[in-house]
Amino acid sequence: MSWKDQGNRSRERGPEAGFTLIEVLAAIVILSIVSLVLTSYFTNALSYSKSNQNKTIMVNLARNALFYMEKQDFGKTVEFFREKSDKLSADVCKIGSCGDTLSDEGAAYRKAFNTETLSHVLHPKVNGMDYSINVMYQKGLDELDFRNYLLPVKVVVTRDSGRGPSAPVEVEGYISNEEIR
């Protein structure tokens, strides 16, 4: 049967002509494949968006900790980092027990900072997720020319809770002396 005969045959059926079962099945298969591809695309986009949201929260927490450190007494902060400890640790300064009474490190925490406030700064909770913050002194960046005015630090934020591991976020900055603020 030629294509002309097929065309004439479909005209003979008139307005009752429709799709065959094979055509309907083929359309459903194609539509299913396209929808699966789009679904995976949107799932990946949602996952990527959530990851970026968590990173943004962690960067903001790091900036907040850096801002808090800058508001502390510069002399006491410099003494703590340059002479006592090169790290302000969330592991040492826990909520309710920041700076134990027995060790020299605990005494240094209590002497330099308000430990009750510091413990909350180092252990924030945002959207039901717990974070830990460590502030580290960067000896290699401590230039002699600016030693009396700037203290180089790196703030590292890690997520303590949530689904799966989370890469830590690091923010570098300087704690400046009150004289130049």
C-alpha cells in the first residue's frame, strides 16, 4: 500500500480517526524520560542551593566571631594569642564550662575574655544546627611594622549537626587595635 493510499484511507475514516495504541505508548515513554531528566535536574539544583545556604550561614558566623573578637580589649587579646595560646578553641570553651579553673590555658581564657559570652560565640545554633568556631592566630602573617595595631587571625567554622559531613569554612581577617578604629 502506498503513502497515497494510506492518506486516502485516513480520510475515509473521517473525524473518528485517532491515535493508535503504539503512538500513545511512545508518547508516554518519551514524556516519562523527559520528566525523569527534569526531576533529577531540579533535585540537584535543590541540593546545590541548600549547600550554598549552609556555606553562607557559616561565613556569616565566621564574620560574627571576627567582629566579636575585634570588640574585645586588644591588649588582652594580643597577650592571649601571642603569649598563651595560638588558638581560641571551641573544644576548650564549651557552654557552661569555658576555661577550666585548673589549667593555665583555662586561666588565660578567663583573664582575656568574658568566658560566658565567648562560649556562646564559639558554639552558635542556627536553624536547629549546631556549629563550632575556632579562632587561630596566624603567626606567619604577623608583620613587625603592624604588630602593635593588627593581629592576623583565621576563623574556622564547622557544622556539628545535620545530615552528612560538611566542609569547614575559613575566613581570614585582622583584629585591629582600638587606636586605629
